[in-house]
Amino acid sequence: MYSTYNPKNFKQRLTSLIMVYKYIEIVGTSDTNITDAVNNAFKEASKTVKNIQWGELGKVTFKVSGEQKIEYQAEVKIGFKIERNDNLV
């Protein structure tokens, strides 16, 4: 039995195969430790970014104030899946 071309099925299969991701680079900070700096970066990003899929820790730095108080800084890449309008396919 031969299958016939069905545009709706083709569209569904095509849109399920196409995935595009993007990443942003941000810096999280904390007065307590590096882990909190990373968590703060993720929490802030998740307020405005949807579909977060992964993260990558970059450079870790710290800043010392005049009172010898340390602020930890963590550069973080946050990756997320791009949403698209499936009506365009």
C-alpha cells in the first residue's frame, strides 16, 4: 500500500525535527559563595527567558571592597530553545 502526501503530517514531522537554541551570557553575583552567584544568575534569567535547557559556567572572579568584603562573580552561559510560530512552516 502506498502512502499519500499529507501536508499536515509533513508539517508535524518537520516541526518536530527542527530545534534551534540560543544562549546568553550573564554574570551572577553573591556575597556568600560562587554557587549562590551561579544560582542568582539562573534565577534572574528565568524571570524573562523561557525554555532554559542548559547552562555553562565560565570565568569566576571576585571583587574585594575596602572593608575586605568579597563579592563573588560567576560568568554563566544560559542556553534556551527558540520558540517559533509553526504556522510559518
